[in-house]
Amino acid sequence: MYRRTLLAATLAAPALAQSPWPNRPVRMVIPFAPGGGTDIGGRILCQRLAEIWGQPVVVENRGGAGGMIGTRAVGAAAPDGYTLLFNGTLSILRDGFDPRSVTDHVVRATITHNIVVVNEHVPVRSLPEFITYLKANPGRVNHGTSGPLASQHLAAVMFDLLAGTRMENIHYRGTGPSVAGILGNEVQVMFGSMSAVLPLIEAGRLRALATASGRRSAMLPNLPTVGEVVPGYAAELTYSFSTPSGVAEPIKRRLEQSVRQVLDNEVIVGELRTRGFEPDYDTNPGLARYIEEDVQRWADVARRANLNLNEG
């Protein structure tokens, strides 16, 4: 009896080891506070991934340090595929730390446009008028960011460099709190992710001046790009899923296939677009090349603006 039991356990072990991933809940870290663009897009996608996998996807918001706190937490997690990261591209190598040293970008899902928006206290209706206003009031207009060296902060820094203006950056722990800041007039302008500010634009609570991306948005086709007024300007935000370094390749391929399946569903694509996201699927090696170019572009901005890369 003992030998038969031992044999059965031995034969079962490989089958258990090779159980398809995921066979238990997956933790998805979003490294910003609830209510911002990363959180909104991540939750839409995670809900659909949970349906595909037949397993809960538990979203955990770990904001702070422009996304670095959550990223470091994922990098320190076991490389078993059960802790993942959903984030915009982390383009600044802060304090000598390269997120790519502890995490692997696996698949890009969407892009979103950072939209230059102002509240009712800024008496302008176009980007040229806004530039004129900023030059007449250097340092007197507050810009809200989702954290030091996050995408909104960098987009505004690049704008100041190329437009010859000077805004005062006020840092929050995520896009959601910065939106509350502009509505309460703690700040007067944001380079906010479209997913976070589009409902407020449509409600007339914020005024859109331009999109910071290098292309116009399908959601706001009449809105000019910053680059149409400020030559050479483009700051596009992409969102991808990452794993801790060392996760098995079959798990990464399954994640890629699952995201592709999500984006092949027109109902889900429509839901994403109404929240300001545009599907933009990509995997490696193309994704790795894009991220490297992004890192180099923002390193140049940081150097020219003399940014403190230990900030936050």
C-alpha cells in the first residue's frame, strides 16, 4: 500500500508542476494612486484578463516616487508570474536605478495622450495664448503632476525647455490627486492623461488646449498637438504589462496572447477609447527598442533641465 501511494504521488508531481498559468489569483501592482490614468486603464484590462484566465486579478495600488515604489515591489517579488506590473513606460533612470534591471516589459497594451488642460482661472483659449500668458507670468502658474519625474512632470519640463516658459511644478501621489488639485485651483494647468481629464473636458470643467503626443487623438481630432505650435515637441505615454525578471518564457507568451485577446474584442476596445485609451499592441523586440529610445530621449531632457534624478 505504501509503495502504491508513493508511486501515485511521484506520477502526480510533474502534472502539478506543469499546471497551466495562472491557476490561482494574480496580483497586479499599479504604481500610482487610484483614480488616475494608469489605474483606470489597468482596471479595465485586468477585469478582462480575469475573465480570460478564470482567476481573480487583484489590483494593488502602490503609489509614490513617480511609480518607482510599486516597480521596486514587483521587482522584489517571486518570479512565478503571480505578481505583475501595469504601468506607463518608466523612462527616467532615477538614483542610478534602471527598472529594467529587476522587471521585464512583456507586452504593450495601449497608449494615451497627455492633454494640456487649464482651469477657469487661466484666461486663455489656445496654446499660443497660453504660451504668451506663461511668458508674461513666469513661475506664477502652477502645474500639477502625478509625482516627481512621472510622465506629466517630464512633459511639462520639455514644454518649458522648448517653448521658453517657466511653470511651477507641484507634485502629487498620482494623477487622481493632481486632478483634485486643478479643480480646487491649487494648480492651474496639467499635462493630464486623457483617461483622467477627458470626462472633465466634456463636462466643461477643464479647457483642453493641445495634446502632448506626436499625433492627434481620435477622441479629440480637432485638438492640435503641442508640436504644431512648438516644433520638435512630442511626449506620448504608453502602457505595458511587466513581470519580475526571471519569469518563465511560457508565462510571458501566455500574457502576450491574453492581452492580444483582450484587444481583439471590439466591445473592450470601445470601452478603452471612451476612457481616452487607444489600443497599441506590441511585444519584444520592438517594445524593448521603443523603451530604449524613450529612456534616451528623457535622459536628454533631464540633462538639459538639470533635473534632480534622486527626487521623490
